[in-house]
Amino acid sequence: MRYRWLAALMVALSAAACSPAEAPPSPPANVEALPGAGAYDQRLDDVTQELRDALEARYGHLEVTAYKLPPPTAWPSLSTYYQSALSAWSAEPALPESIRAAKARAWAHRGTVFAVALIDKPIPGHEVDYKLLVTVTNRSP
């Protein structure tokens, strides 16, 4: 009886340690989900591979989702949106902020990684009326 509180505390701490990680945030409201990689252009495939190269060895299989963004979307506003939504998460240094075709950022929290990349440069010789947002996480939806 006298150690019942200790047992209850141990159960509570175990449950907290094993609880699922916080879910990554939803994308901004002004996005349109795209079908799988390769559906739009090579830049999407290149960025997806670069995100995988930087993060998969440490975090395992990654789920990738791509979205179409309106042209005025800029990296500072997108980065600020995710930084405020992920304020309890730590920056993940394995992903550089500038990758081949995009600006990128990654965060980690309790074993979950979440990364975003903004592809904002059109393919040379092509005019594009949208930008691409790529999100990556090792957490299943």
C-alpha cells in the first residue's frame, strides 16, 4: 500500500515515454495536394531524393507529400509558418537549408522528423504559375 503511489508514478512515466510523438503540422491553407513524384517535373523528384539522402539513414522510411502553392509564396513566410507550428521541436542539422532545387528545413521531436522544401525556381525555358512545397516525415499519417 505504501508503495502504490510509486507504482502509479512508474506507470505514468512509462506511458509518457512510450506515447506517440506529436504529429507534424498541416500544410498552409492555400495549398493543393499533388499526386505522387514525377507527376509535375524533375525538380520534385530531385528534391525528394535529396531529402531522402539527408534524412532516411537516420530516421528510416520517409513519407513524401507534394503541394502546389500560389506564386507569391516566399520561403521566409513558409519557414516562419512551420517554425511557429514546430516550436517544441529541435532543428535537424542533417538537412542543409539550401539544396539543389529548393530551400529546405527539418525538425525532429521524439524520434519523428519533419522536413519542408520550397521549390520556387522554374525549369529554365518554362513559365510556371505555381511553386511546389514538399513535406517529408517518418511518421505515418
